[in-house]
Amino acid sequence: MNLILLGPPGAGKGTQAIMLTDRFGIPQISTGEILRSAVKEETPMGVKAKSFMDAGALVPDAVVIGIVLERLQKADCKPGFILDGFPRTVAQADALKDNLRDLEKDLTAVLALEVDNDALVERLTGRRTCRQCGRGYHLKFDPPRTAGQCDVCGGELYQRDDDREETIRKRMEVYDSQTTPLVDYYQQQGLLTRINGMQEISVVQEKILATLRTF
Ligand code: ADP
Ligand code: AMP
């Protein structure tokens, strides 16, 4: 199963991707997470990406496309993958299409999580992320068992720099201008399913699973 989770920052892509990974045993490929690790490790790519990420802008297509094409070659992607946060531009979607054709793979579905802007701000300002494994929590909607500590690995939870209100607004604008065209792009290819993301995490999960059962 080869899936794309599409949706604005805070729509629930990462949250749902982790659950799908556990259920189907296929990897989550989060470009945001890969970039944050590179920033933390101060690799040349991380150093280059940092200023774009801090500003809430997109990292240049060539960098992100390179990350994903390399990742898709790995053996764990053979049974499938869940792309989370990629593609975000038409150029990225075109590059993915060409690459999947070369790999003789097809996309199974593109699930577009729809959430309104006020809810996105509340979700992102309350999001806390594990410094060690990257898992996301929410202070109100998905709190960890022990405050400040990751349930999975015990790592420290922190607030991402780009999860502050000013940068959130910028990221939402970037999504509207650069990523929303992908909704039509995938609709025209008959791959798009819209999911109401304004429901509880478990309900969204059920809706996604029900959709996947139809493929
Ligand atoms: P994305 O990966 O799309 O940026 P996340 O999955 O990290 O979004 O979710 C953003 C925040 O909203 C997180 O703090 C998460 O716990 C919370 N969240 C995710 N899905 C829901 C939901 N259906 N209802 C309420 N909060 C949610
Ligand atoms: P995310 O974790 O998906 O919210 O991504 C965090 C940040 O990483 C974004 O605001 C961008 O700066 C960068 N990023 C992640 N994925 C991409 C992508 N596909 N294209 C360009 N930049 C990306």
C-alpha cells in the first residue's frame, strides 16, 4: 500500500501515519522529521534547510525530492510506504510520479485531511514533540501519560520552534499557495479521498481504515 497523507500543518498527518505504520507495518516517510534530524545533526543539508524551516517556508524542491527518492529505494519500502508532508509542490508531485513509474510502483491513494484554520492553530500551539523519536502529542487532545515525557521512548517533549503562532500563520499561507493545487492534481488522477479531519483522532483513524478497505 503506497499512501500519501495530504493536508495543512497540524491536520493530523503524523498522528495518523504512526497509527497506520503500526497497523500495516509500512514505514512513515516524514520529510519534516528527516529535515529536523538533519538540522539537529548539523549535516550540510540540515544547515541549508534550517533558515527555511525557521521562517515557515518550504525547503527547496531539489533538496526534499532528493531525500524522498533516496528513501523510497530502501528495502523497507518494498511492501509500501506512507508519505507524510511530501509532496508539497507540483514539482515534488511530478518528481514522485516519475520516480514511482521508474520503480514500477503505483500510488494506492492520496488521503486529504481537511481541518479548518482555527483548529489548526489550536492543534499546533498545543503540539509537543519528542526530541528523541519525533512522536507528536497534544497538551489537551493527546497528552502523554507522564507530563513532558514521551510514552514510547521516554524522551523529552519540546515545542517546535515553528509551532509558534507567528510561524504557524506563515506556514498556513505557504500551504494555501503552494500545496493546495495538489488537491486538484490528485483529484484529476482519481487518487484523492477527502477525510474530515475535524473529528477525534480515533474517529479519523476509523474513517481512514474504512476508506482503505475499499481499495
Ligand atoms: P501534521 O503532521 O499534519 O502537522 P500532527 O499529526 O502532528 O499534524 O497533529 C498536530 C497536533 O494536533 C498534534 O499535537 C496532535 O496530537 C493533534 N491532533 C492530531 N489529530 C487530531 C485530532 N483529530 N483532533 C485533535 N487533535 C489532533
Ligand atoms: P512538517 O514537519 O511536515 O510540518 O515540516 C516542517 C518544515 O519542514 C516545513 O515547514 C518545511 O520548512 C520543511 N518541509 C517538510 N517537508 C517539506 C517538503 N515536502 N517540501 C519543502 N519543505 C518541507
